[in-house]
Amino acid sequence: MRYDLPHAGPGQAIGLLGGSFDPPHAGHMHITREALKRFGLDRVWWLVSPGNPLKTKGPAPIDRRLEVARRMAAHPRVTVTDVETRIGTRYTAETLSTLQGLYPRVHFVWLMGADNLTQFHRWDNWEWIMQNVPVGVLARLGDRMPACTSPAARRFAAYRLPASEGRRLPYAACPAWCFANVPMLDISSTEIRARGDWT
């Protein structure tokens, strides 16, 4: 294992929460705690990305985002990492494929909010992601309908685990995904930037 990558033991269930974290906020930590509990994860890694290919404007410098994320995620089961920068990947499917090669005995789960599931079909190689990595979706009640009727949800409807079986997700045969309704904090990175609190 390369010394500059996060540690994960054989058989561990690791949730991967990717994003620009521009800026990190309490909502990210709230989703992380819920994912640890709902999906029976050993740890969650925050994958602070160099940039989002679907966004035209670049985020704040990655060193600053990492620094703030590490202060925000002061939790013994959360690791903040710039692994995509270190392994040289840009798209989620590419990142997941590389991580599976580097950690062949780890059970990875891709974590996303319902808003991401709604437009998941626009992601590069999104079907490969669904077919190769279990996906945990966390949503507030208002986000449920658009996400559950999205192209990705319809395409993989037969492989959805009930929320009551969410702790099986890391070990389920792919494709497998689970939708968990959680009480959400009413906060977003977009709103924080719009207020001018992150410059």
C-alpha cells in the first residue's frame, strides 16, 4: 500500500463521500454520521476532489478545503483525503476502479445525496458505478420523489435494498443500492458561498 493513501484493513466497510467540499459544512458531517449508522460502515472517507467535471467554475484551492474539512470532520471514524489528486483520477468511476485495485479486500460504498441521484445519469460511466460498487443514498423527505423517479433509480429499481436492510449494503452483490430517509440540516455549500461566508 502506498504510504500517502488512507489505511483500510481487510474486510472493512468504507463509505466514500466525494465532492468539492467548497466549503465543508455541518451538513456533510451530519450525512456522514447517518451513513455510518444506517449502512453499518466502519469508516467514512471524505474524498475532497480537485474539481467537479459538471461545474464550469473551479472550487477554492484544495489545500484550504482540506484544512477546513479536517477541522470539521474531527471524528475518530472519518478520514479526510485528497486521494483523487494523489492517484491522478478525475471521474468517480475511475476513482472507484482504482481504489478497488489498491484495496482488493475492502468493501467500499459510494455515498451520495438524493440530489446527486436525480442527475446521476449525467455522470461519466454511471452504470459501471452502479454495477460495481454498492451505493448508499441519503435524502430528506422533500428530495425523495425526484430521486426515486430519476433515470438511475428506474434503471436499477430491481436492485434496491429496503432501508431496513441498509446494514447489508457493504456486503451485497452488485448492483445494490439503498435509499435512506434522514432528517437533514438545511444548509448547503452553494448557500454559504452565496452569503459571502466562503471567499
